[in-house]
Amino acid sequence: MNWLRIISAVSLALLVIPVFLLLYEGFGPLREPVGYSLNVFRSIELTLISSAIAAVASVVLFTPLSYYFARNKNSIGETLSDIPASIPHPIIGVAILVLVSPLTPFGKFLISIGINFFDSVLGLIVALTIVSAPIYIKSMQPYFQSMNIAHENYALGLGASRFRTFMSVVIPNAGRGILSASLISMSRAMSEFGSISIVAYYVLQQPFYGISPAPVLIYQYYTYYGLGAAVTASAVMILVSIAMMIVLRVVKRYPHEI
Amino acid sequence: MKRERQLIEAEVKKKLGSFYLEADVSDEDFICLTGKNGSGKTTLLNLVGGVLTPDEGCIKLNSKEITNLPIERRGVSIVTPDSYIPHLDVDRHLIWGAKIRGLTVESDYVAEVKSSLGIGFDGKVSKLSLGMRERVSLATSLISRPELILVDEALSNIDNHRDFIDAFKSLATKAKVDVIFTTQYSADSSQASHHYQLESGKSTRLF
């Protein structure tokens, strides 16, 4: 199996070398103070908060759908749910803008009640939810499939409705899966650029007025200040992402505590 | 106390891959179903319990057709070795089904069931041994008062299972709940009111 070990090591190196190179360069030779300015930390704060809310939205809105896919064969539905993850993400941004524009009745309604998606935290969260929800659904589906259906049949046989069984039997025993899938979904949301660069290039709402999400800010720094600032800001963002991954590993390692 | 009726009537056909089940069970009280592995015992119970739908035939419970009713509306509780609600502790588990059905459960009755079925332990159900879990699952089903309890190999793992079957039968008769239980041990049929044998998907009534 040595050949497999060698190929695996090379594959892993391909993935991690650019990341560690960025950390080294960002905090070493290419370090630029603007890369760890207050603006960068506010930007990371916005990204963390909006991604966390998007992950919670995925849990609330898409847990029933992933359970449905786990218990019912529905290849058309599963394919449809994959679409947001499989098309170029700027298209998602454009689609959101069209949906909430005065061109559609839904957009007219939102405008009439004063809800604005463009350059707003709400628009940012909606875009992040749409692009990360397919990851959440795909993570939860095998988890639900691995859960013993005998528990559910037993609850149903005791007279519990499908809804009661889902809420009282399935969900209380899916805590670890939900936490793990939502962290994966949050990680995906944190790295989103395509859709949010169209919907929320920056946010024009307090308390984040004028702040861009971190991936957009890193792109801005690259175009305005050059490589050094972008690499330093990237290195800071990578540290946050690594912290997220450590939390995810801990969650997966201690399955019975949740 | 015998009822003046035939509670369970199941005349069903079901094809699963190359296996073909053709069973006819019409009886009441405490019914034993024996047969080798793969003879169709679980398939028959799944058809009666609503987990599977028959290709042909019909299932009646107390003269009411339940063939196409969903599991939760049949009044039939299925108990397998994996039938339990993992996150509940024993006492909450025991009354869970009764609460779902909106029944008032006397604590004396719960105590009687616990004592008769040897449930002198506590803790989270998922942490219990298989035999202890099966005692709790069967007691929970009984306390929830369904019309019929289907026990699929959930008696075999219990210590002194023949004594347990006697106790369970006594409680079920008192609660007017009928039971169909499967077992690989033909000797267990001596404790039943009726005995059916399944062989390669065909049922035969022995008594």
C-alpha cells in the first residue's frame, strides 16, 4: 500500500501547501498592516455572523427536506436541490437581484413593505443560505439514512403522527448530525464570493455600514493595495477557518456527548 | 376474558425480490408465529403493521379494514429489538405512547407492569442492554393500549423469556390487547392461544 500512501501524501500536499504558504507569507515576508486592520476584523465579524445565521436558516428550513430525501426516493427533487451548488454562483446573485427587483410581483411586494436585499445584511444572509443549503442537505441526508427507521416505526405504531415522530424522535437523536452539517454549511458560506459580490459587495446598514464580507474584502485589497495586503488578510481569515475546522473535528470525535 | 369476535384477519400476498409470501392468519388473543430465518415472519408482521403494503389481499382488525391505513392510524404497535426511543429515560419511555394516545395512565398500573415485566432499572433507554430495552419497549406498547401488538423476535433476548412471555400474556389479556409474536423456538408456541407456522412464505395454522 506504499504507492497509495505516496499518492495520498502528494494529493494532501497539493491542498495544504498553498494554505500554509499563505500563512507563512501573510504573517512573514508579505505582511502588510492594512491586512490586519480594524476593517479586516469587522469584515470577518460580518462574515462569521452572516454565515452562522445562514447555517441556522439552513437547519430550520432544510432539515425536513433532507429527512424527506433520506426516507423517500426522489431523484428529481434531489437534482433540483443541487442546482444552487452546481451553477456558477454569480448567477445566484443575479437571480436574487431579479427576484427582489420591481420586475417581479414578489419584488414589488418586498419593496412595498420596505424590505431591501441589495447591499443589506438580509440580502447577504439570503445569498449565503441559498449557496450553502445544498451542502447542508447533502450532509444531513446520509445522517438521517443511517438512523434506524425502527425507532420511527415504533413511534408511529404507538400512535404518533409523522410530524410528532419527526420532532420528538428524529430531531432529538439527530443533534450531532445537525451540528456537524450546519458547521460544514457555515464553512461553505464563509468562503462564498460569487453571489455576495453581486448582492452585497458591501453592506449599507448599521452596525456594519460600509463593511464588505471577508472574501470580497480580500479581493478589494488585492485590486487596491496589491498582493501583500490580500495575502495578510487571507492569512487572518485562514486562521478563523482553521478554528472552525478544529471545532468540527471535535464535534465529530465526541458523537455521544451531543 | 375472551372476546366474542375474531380480532385479526390477514389474508395477504407480497413479492419481495424472489421471495413470495402468501399468508392467511385469522385469530385472536396471543398468537405465535414460528418459522426458520427467511420464512416470511417479519414480512408478514410488517404487512400487518403497515410498514409494507400487500400486493394483494386485505387486513382487518376487529372487522375494520386497515390494509391501506398508515402505521400511525392502525392501532397496531410493532416491537422489534430496535424498537425504542433512544433519548428517553425508562419512566418517560413507558408512558410516551399512552401520552401520545391521550390516555390517562394510573401510576399503580405502570408500577404493576414494571413489576410483572421485571423493569427494576432506570436510565437512558439507549444505554440499556438489549434484553432490558426489549422489556421497556414491550411495556411501553402495552401501556399505550393499542388493539394489537406485533412482537418480532423481541422476546428471545430476554432472560427467562418463557416466564416473561407468561407475564406479558397475562398483562395483555387483562388490557384486552391481542398479540402476534414471532419466535424461532417452536416450544414457545405452547404458551400461545394459537400457533401458525411459516415455511417459504406459506402459512399453516397448527392450532
